[in-house]
Amino acid sequence: MQTIIRPGTNLIIPTPGVHVLQPAVASSGVEYLLHAEFETDEAAPMTDPHVGDPGPGSINVDSLAYTSGGAIYSDDELTGEDGIDRAAGVAFAWYKNDTLDGNVLMGFAGSGTPAGPGMFYVAGGILWIQSNSGGRPEVLDAAVDDTDHCVVARLSGYLFFIKNPTWRLVWVNGANTTDPIYPGMKQWGSGFASQTYWKTFQMATPFDTDDGYASYTDDGPLSPGGGDDTFTHEANSIIEFAITTLPTSGELQFRFREQDTSNYWVVEIDSSKHFRLYEVVSGSPTQRGAGWGVANAGDRVVIRMYGSEIVGHIGTDTSSSDGCTMRWDYESATNFQTETDGRFVDAGSGWQVDDFKVWPSDVSGAALAELEAYL
């Protein structure tokens, strides 16, 4: 039996599959937003929309086939029909529990068709963030079985978390503002996917404000003149900022994991639009990554650091497309990997940075409690 219900204020949507989530029933009873137990066998393609049995509500379907043993889906999609009002902290979660063949999208869509930058995208065994157009940011080298996934909406953008074995932030989108948003799944290809659950819910602090999960923010502007702009960050973190203007001479220098003024990591962006990563040891720089001619005014820069891996993304986001493309991935960053100091160096001229944010990768405290409470 598969059940889609809303107990209290939490919409819980177990995905079709042989596993069944047994949701807690509030003492005041269950308020059904959508209730479908698929009690009657129906061969593919099902009638679209599928009227919930026993109801209320209905579901947009494509080619789902249901049997008494569960649901089978291939070349298929499923979304909530009416969508959910966008709010900071509205979350979508699912658990991938076996080997995936083919491709799958899971997360928040901007319409009844699953697509857009609010969705995890697994293809070719790699975990991405879906984009309607432009380059997809590659988030992990491999999509891992037995993993929880959670997409948390902000009024502008999304936070993307995975759990295997602990919760970790893997991506931040800052541009999408679609309202309402539709929890959805799309599966296509020759294989199938299996998820233990699929559910959406409203989380509280720190997710109920757009930047509540961030550990450091500076709206800007940050620019040369007046000394370095310093900050602290978690050793494992995602750091992002917007390039308002490129340097007219010299470089924009963004240091992080700084041990002292002679030992650190630095991202440099110059007037030729080059986007490079350097490791500096005892004052001597070594280039560890480069994207040639890829930086433009208006681009968003995202630096992901986790353990000995540092990944650089750059590109333009819109409400319908996460175009922040991976340009380099250095996996031997063992020096200074526990350091937490950083700075924008007062060097070069003409550049300006805005919307600077630091997001902890490792989830703890109230954020961890919120994620664990619903899953």
C-alpha cells in the first residue's frame, strides 16, 4: 500500500515502490491534502490525472503501473497536481536504496513537469543538480546507494543535502523564485529506481529564513581599498559570491584555509576572465586548477571544499537555470585543510564582489535536529 497524506502541517508523500512509510498520525486526526493508496491494480498508462483512492486529491502521472505488491515505474513521472506555496524551509526528501539504472530527477519543479534547478539529477552514475539549460553543476563524482537526499527551498534558491552516513550540504542555488513549487519525480531510461520514501514538509529554524543556515554573510560591496576584508569559514564549507565587476588590472584574490600570510589557498580572477586556483606554501604559489576566459561580470562563483577536495564553479544563474558550471576539481588539497580563516585581499583594481555567503558543509545543531526530525 502506498499512501500520500498530510498529517497536520507536514505533507508526506512516499514514492511508489515496494517499501511503505508508516506516517505518524496526529492526535487530532489526519488532514488529507492528497490521499492515494492505489488499492486497485491498473496497468500502464494510468489515466492522467489519477484520482486518489480513497481521496481526496489527484496526482499527475505518465505511465505508472500499480500492482498489489507496489508500484513499477520506468520512463515515467509523478508530481503533486496543485503544487505547494513557496516558503523558506519547505523541504523535499527521498531515500535512494538500491542500484540505479537509467536516469532520475527528484526534487521541486516549477510546474507539473519535473525539471529545473530545484531537483537532484542522477545520470550515468553521477549526482548533479538539474538545469533547464546551460551547464549542470556536477555535485558528486558518484551517486551512492542507501542515501537520503533533501532539497530545502528558500524564497530565492534551494539548499541540497545528502546523508551517507552523516548529513552534508552539497550545493546551494540562489536564483530560482518559482511559486508555487511542485514535489516531483521523473524516471526514464532502460532501468528503474527504487526509493524507500518521498515526502515534503515545512522545517523551522534555521531553515525558515533564506540565509538562516549560512554561518557568515556580507551583502557587500567588497572592493579594493581600505584593507583586506577578512572572514572565518568552516573547514568544510561552500562559499559563494557574485562578481559585480571584473578587475581592470591585477587580480581579484580570494584566500581561504589560510594558515598565515605565507600558507593558504587562493582563487584568482583577472581582467582576462581567467578563474584559477593556487596552493601557496611558504609564499610559493602552485597552480592547481584553471578555467580560461570563463569569468564574467554578473557570474556567481561557488567554491566547495570538503576534506582534501576543492572544487570551483562559475557561471550565470537565472530563475529557470543553474548555470554555475564546474571548472576545476582538485582532489589532493591536504595542506591547511583544517584552517578556517579567509580574506579578500586588497589588491588589483576595479573589481567588486557582492552577496558573499559561507555555508557549512557538515550539518550540526538545530539544522541537524530539523533534518533528523522528519526523516
